Amino acid sequence: MAGYGQFCPVAKAMEVLDERWTILIVRELLLGSRHFNEIRRGVPRMSPALLTKRLRGLERAGVLSRSEVDGRSRYTLTTMGLELFEVVQALSRWGTRWIGDLGDVDLDPHLLLWDMRRTISVDAWPRSRTMVEFGFGDITGKAARWWLVVDADTVEVCDFDPGYDLTARVDTDLRTLTEIWRGDIDWATALHTDRMTILADPSVRRELPGWIGQGASAATPRPDAAITG
């Protein structure tokens, strides 16, 4: 890309980072993705060709390194890339605090369940295999149903029924679960306002919100309404 023609360090940094999708690729690598398809699951609307191009650009810039392991490309952030952790964290906090409104185009069940898979703490879950089905009443077709399977130290997300015994079913809409995950509302509010139902044994119904929890952005305090207004 063309440079800004400025000596300012912010301008020089943005010559590397401000192409579309670039900072989100860095986010995925910071969250632990190492292979091409793992990264793609975090940016599902990005074409494979463009992802390849951006990865090559980041490699040339020294942000990441690529190696071959068992015939597969493995992408790892360099020291230069790892220093972007605080940048991504700051952007996340700023976006959570000041750009909270979500349009329908921002809602994506693939990305939501993928983020849940890599974020939830298995320590809170039963040690036996536990399967939760999510049904999104506002979505038609295959993307309307998802399954989250937690078994000991592993977490998997399926867009098909894996056939295990069902522990709980959560019926809601995509916006509600997304808002819970972001921390815009909590589980209790969604349940008490009938935006969500949990079908399970009473003990599971009580514990499930704590098992799943909320995403990293939920801990970010929101500004007072008087300030944003």
C-alpha cells in the first residue's frame, strides 16, 4: 500500500496495519490461531485469497513468521507482532465503550460460537462430556442450530448434531446471545425478559450461564449514558 509520507510513528505503524482485515488477523493470532483454517474461522467473511495476501504482507513486514510443520503452514507472531497485544486490547476496550450499536450485518453465528469455543473456561464445566444445543429462532437453514461439546479439557463446536447425549438446549435469537457474550446484557436479564429459554434439568439450568460465562469484552465498563448522550 502507499505510505502516508510522514515521519510520525503512528503513520508508519498504520502503513503496516490499516489495510482491511489486517488487525483482525493479528487478533486471531494473539488468540491462539496458528493455521490458515483456524484463522479463517475467526474472519469467516474474508476470502481465502485475500487472507493469503494479508498473511504474506504481515510476514514481509516482520509481524509474523511462517514455518512448515507436518506439511502445514504454521503462523506465529514475532516479537514485533506480540507487542501489538496492548494495541488490540486497547481497540477492544475503546470499541466496547464507544461503538456499542450492532447492526444485523454484524451478527454472525459462526464467529460467535467460534469465539465461545476458544474463550470459555473448561474448569467451570462438569468433568463428564456435556453437550449444549443452541437454537436461533431468527435464522433459517443450517446455521440456525449449533452444538457446543465440552469433554474434559477439550471444547468443540459443531454445525451438525454429533450424536452425544444432550445436556441442555438454549433457545434464543442471535442478537440476544451476541449481546450476552459481549456483556451488553447478562444471562439473568435475557432469561427474565423471555428473550431466552434453557431446556434442561433444574440444576443444569441454574449452572449453565456460569459454565458458558461471557466474552472478554464483558469486563469492560461502559460509559455513563449521560456522557454518551
